[in-house]
Amino acid sequence: MNHDDLRDWSKRAADWTQDYHATLRSRPVRAQTLPGATRAALPAAAPESPEPMEAIWADFERLIPPAMTHWQHPRFFAYFPANAAPASMLASQLANAIAAQGMLWQTAPAATELEQAMVGWLRAALGLPDRFGGTIHDSATTATLSAVLTMRERALDWAGVQQGLSEAPRLRLYASAETHSSVDKAARIAGIGQENLVKVPTDSTLSMKPGALAGAIAADRAAGYLPIGVVICAGGTSVGAFDRAADVVAVAKAAGLPTHVDAAWAGSAMICPEFRDLWAGVEGADSIVFNPHKWLGAQFDCSVQFIAEPRHQIRTLGLRPTYLETPGQDEIVNFNEWTVPLGRSFRALKLWFLLRAQGLEDLRGRIRNHVAWSRALCERLRAMPGVEIVTEPSLSLFSFALAEGDAATEALLARINDDGRVYLTQTRHRGRYAIRVQVGSFDCTEADVMTVAEVVQELRA
């Protein structure tokens, strides 16, 4: 394929994309395939000679879409969304065409400076103070790992990056059990260890108990351990739990510990001022992550980390060998020094296109609708005999179960997802198996949301 061929096939791909999105409602949301089926349909080895694009395209249409779970489906209510607004998709195409590697300012000046601007736009949109800088990662997992590594090095006075951890004291990191598993992964990768991720008890609202946090920190210090930081939950993946950020930050500051806020899903909702009480006090944190690729419509991957004092993270993660220097520009921003990978794609472009093409007021309206429709759906399910609400709506997320018990609830979920009209996933809350409903698909309508109630009513027997 040459660039002339690319032009022609790109036009065909654009037409296919339009047809694909126009027909999503007619497709089952979750892939209706068996493990190994797609792989079995593929040749065992790559071809030795070029194959015609017509054959490649035909195989794509035959094999790939039928074996995909359709994340852009308007009745995708599982996990959290990974939305892709059209403007964001267009920007991603342009970024792919430019194909820059934005590791340094000089390798992609516009990408670096647009990233700085987009962090500023989003900081203002979420109501955060100007003291926060930030960067764009691939995912919240990487952002949280970056924050935890920085916590570790601040506690060790950067001895870890130079000498390793073999002579270090036992490190302790604090979070509640409502935080995402990416916090557990960060503790493992950072050399802290799963056993040293202290899961602080929560109260009846699923918020971390500040007194229990303070007690755990004091007890660990008395035992000779080294506390390094606290991760605050702002919209947990399981049922949408929120820690009281102001209280947790106050305890952490009194103990001299930095804080990182995981708002990967819920952070997008903070473009709506009426929801900001849920993370009140977040301005006192040292680091905050949220994913525009979840609820704002930026095509995956696109995760923003706001950082109060970037110098700590740069000192932890930055390396500048001679071949990565920019002569005459010692203090220039090179975003590879803010995160784990050296290589960086041009993620800021899709935010720029998205925010300009949609506007904040349109995005606010979508989020407000999702919250309102989720609450209305919750009430419809609550009114059904034999259906119990397990957790009340947190923004647009709630969970329910059948009164008959876990086995019946699990069987219902299997019937729902095999049916294909909607896609839901499960969680376990206080020992009870429950079905999660999370409304957030970019193009869903109220009718799409209420389809959940229709499906449950039809299939629960």
C-alpha cells in the first residue's frame, strides 16, 4: 500500500465507520463468540507476499466486527464507558497521519504545548486551582503508578531510584478497599508489595474513616515502618464510593504524607459545578487523575494527571542522557520526564478537537442527562417485585440484585448479556453479588437507558 492507496482506502474506511455507528443499535452489545474462534479463523503464519487490500478488507468485515464487544453502543452500561466522540475520532486520525513521537519538546513542539494548554483548559473546567500543572498519560493505571513512585521517592529522599529498595525500611501505602485495583498494581510494581497496601476501614457511606487512617499511620511508624502516601477514592469502580477528600487530606498533611486522588471515572462529572461537593477538598491533594476517555468522549487512550508540584515527579521519573537533551533549552518541558514511558503519542489533539467541537455546555448536558436517567432507571427497577437496589445511585452508577439470592442474580445477568440488547457487569458489595448499571455512553438516549428495565422485567422470571 502506498499513500495514494491510503487516500482511497481511508475514504472507504470513513464510509464504513459511518455505517458501523448508524447500525450499532441493531447489533448485540457484547461479542457473541466463543474463546478461540477468531484465532482459529486466522492463518498460522504471516504471508510471504503482499495480499490485495480487497482481500484484507473482506476478512476484516467478516471476522472482526462480529467478534467485538461494541464499546460505542448506546446501550453499553458495563464497566465504565470508553467513549469516542466524532471530533475526537477525527483528531485521532490526524494524529495517526502525522505519526509523531512526542517524547521531547523538540520532537513535537505543537504536541507539547497543546498538551500544556489542554491541561489548563481541563483544570479550569473542573474548577481546580491554577497551582496544578499536569500531563496526559495513556491510562489512570500509569498515572497512579507515577504518583505512587513519586510518593515512594519523596519518602526515601530519592534513594530508591539510586540505590534500590534492598536497604529501605518497610514502606506503607494507604487506601480504602473501594479504590480501583490499579492502586494494588501500583503497590506491586513500585516494590511496596501487596501486603503493605493498607486498606483503611470505611464507614456506612463507604468513605475512608479519617480516624482509622490516622491510627494506621501512627501504628506503622511505631512499628518502624515508613508511610509514603495516601490514595483517595473519588468515584470507586465497584459502586461509586467517594472518600471525604478534605478529611483525608487533612489527616495526610498532619502526618506529612502526600495524597493522590483517583477520580478516573467521576472526575469528568466535575465539569458540572453541582457535583463538586462529592470531591470537596480535592484542591488540597498533591495529584489527581481523571480519564477524559471515559465520560467526556475523548477517544481511548487519554488520562490526565494534575500535579501540584511537578518537580517531585520529574525528579522521580525523569532521565536526560545526552541523546535526549535539547541544546540551549535546559528548562524546557519534556513530558517523557513526567511519566513512565519515553515514547508519547499526540493525545492532546483529540482533546483540543473535542472541547472545541462539543463545548463544555454540551458535555455538561450529556453528563446531567446520564445522571438523571440513571436515577429514573433505579426507581423503575426498585418498583419491580423481587428486585432490590443494593447500592443507591452515585452519579450515574448503581447496583441491584434479585431477592432470591446470588445464584438467581448471577443467572439473570447471564441471560441479560446473552440476550444482547444491553450489556451489564457484576460486582460484589458487602458479600452480596450485584449487577452494576453505569450510564455513560456518549450517544445513549433515555429510551436506551430504560431498555434495561424492559430487559430485566422480561428476563427475571
